[in-house]
Amino acid sequence: MKYVDEFRDHDLAQRLAATIAAEVDPGRDYRLMEFCGGHTHAIFRYGVQQLMPPRLRFVHGPGCPVCVLPMARIDQAIALTERHGVTLCTYGDLMRVPGGDRRTLFQARAEGADVRMVYSTQDALRIAREQPGREVVFFAIGFETTTPPTAVALEQARTEGLANFSVFCNHVLTPPALAAILAEGARIDGILGPSHVSTLIGTAPYAFVPEQHRLPLVIAGFEPLDVMQSTLMLVRQINAGTARVENQYRRAVSETGNRKAQALMARVFRVRERFAWRGLGEIPESALELAPEFAAFDAERRFPVACAPTREARGCECPAILRGEKRPTECRLFGTGCTPAHPLGACMVSSEGACAAYWSYGRTRAQVATG
């Protein structure tokens, strides 16, 4: 890739759209799930859905790690600051996610908690170095893509003997979540596989999709022409009755992924026995925790807290949206009680959430997409 414009070319997009329309069987429906919120935003930002034939529709999946983080983990993070007096560092998206009692980290900070927004794990390490008398906890979150930076920070902290630094780990794994969605009988015909995650884990971990569920999966890049080409690849597989993993994003993704990053993660983390996902429930072996060698830096062990069970806001359809069962416009709170200025669910809070995409790129266009 030399220029990003190569993947946003208007004429090529029109030709791709015409090819897809010509190859779609007018007698059947095509429901294609994009797992990643980056794809959802590309589809809306560039009007990809409007270029598709009426019988082809994109189904929005889990989207992003902020969307699938259970509210109880927000409650735990707030409790870390209020009961143990730690300095909590985290990314901006998490600051506005409501917990079980609708409180956010922003509100906790306004009430006196030491909560700081950072841009990287290195910012959290710097704060720990500059304030050796404070316990600094990094609220780590993300799919496989953001896990290596957390691992690097933990190895640095151990090397430096930074005893006042620890991690509240909420890193989750993509293939188990996809497996859980498919096991529940999601009504989809093909899957647009995530881009950034796949640069790290490769294409091999998705083999279970065609082998166990007879569904095609195409690893798709984030640009509009990436999404459209990947859609055409899925349409051709569906029409042919085949099911295999294909890699449209070959300029960045390989079969084996980033072996160096994988080795780093294996040194620092181990797979949790179970982890609760918002909207998907408890999924076995679907998240990471710190390995025993890094137990001294595990905030859950150092600062244990117990929180009450949580429930979604009344009427919030975020869990069903995460599973691809409903569209944001089918939630009666969308655009009324739940807006970016006053989000009730994580799908609206997160910049990559499906509700945020519907809101940001035109609620009227979202209605067209339902056709």
C-alpha cells in the first residue's frame, strides 16, 4: 500500500458494487457479520451498506472490548480507587462506561478518586516511577491486539523492581467469543474476520468456523474497498456452497501471525478458566490473567474487592446488539434515553460500538440499512 486513497477509490468501489449485485442470488438473503467495530464504522462512514443489493445485509457483532466488558468490572475498578486508594490509569473509552449503579470512572474522579486517563501503558509506568509512594494500577483492556503493550509494561516493571505498579487485567480473546456466538445459533451466512487482531494471531485460529459451523470467514482490512472485496469473496463462497478461511488482508496478515508477540504474551499471561462477557455470558478460556511469575503485579490479588451483581439499564438492548440479534435502531432507548452525551450502554459509549456508529454516521441511513 502506497496511499490510503488506493483503498477508497470511487470508480473501483462502483465496479465492485456492480459485481456483487450481479453475483448475489436474488432468491436468497446474505447476512454477513463483521466481528470488529472498526468494520462497522467503515461500513457506515463510507456508505458501504448503501452500495449493497437489498438482500445483502451486514450484521454487527461484539465490536470492541469496551462493549463486551461486564459492568461488574467497572464497579471493581471504582472500588480499587475508593477502598484501596490506588491511582487508576486507563484509556479514555473506559472513563464513560457506566457500572452497575450507573456510576462511571469520570464520576468517581469528580467525587475524589484518583483516576487518570492515559494514552499508553508507558504513561502508567511513568506515573508509577514519578510517584513511588502511590500504588498505581493500570486498567488493561483489549483483544489480542493491545495485549503485547501490557506484557511489555509488566516485564519492564519487573526488571525495574517497580513495586508500586500493578495491572487490573481485562484482556480477552477473539476466537472463543466468536465460537460462543456461533454456538448459540446466530443467523449469519458468513463472517468478516477482524483485521488488527489477525495481524497478531494469524488466520489459523479461525479454522473451527468452517470446520465446525460450515461458514466461510474472510479476514478483511478496514478500508471501504477492503470490506467490499471481502464481501464479494464471501458471496462467492456462499454461492458455491463452500466454507473456508480466506485472507483478503494479506498485506498485513499471515497464517501464523506475529510469533514474537505471541511468545511475549505466553511469557506474561495465561488463559483464565472462565470470564464473563457482556451480552455473551461466561465463556470458558476466553480471557487472560497474569502468569504466576507476575503475581506481584496482579491488582486483583493485591487489592481484592467484592462487588454486587449488576443488571443492564431497563430497556437497554446492548447485549442483543453484541450478539448480532438486534440492530441499534431496534432499541427503544437509542437516540432518546441513550445518546453519546448520556450513554446507558457500552455500545454507545465506545467509539467503536455499533450504536455509536449508527449515531455518528447518520441515523436516517441506518434505517436504509434495515431494508
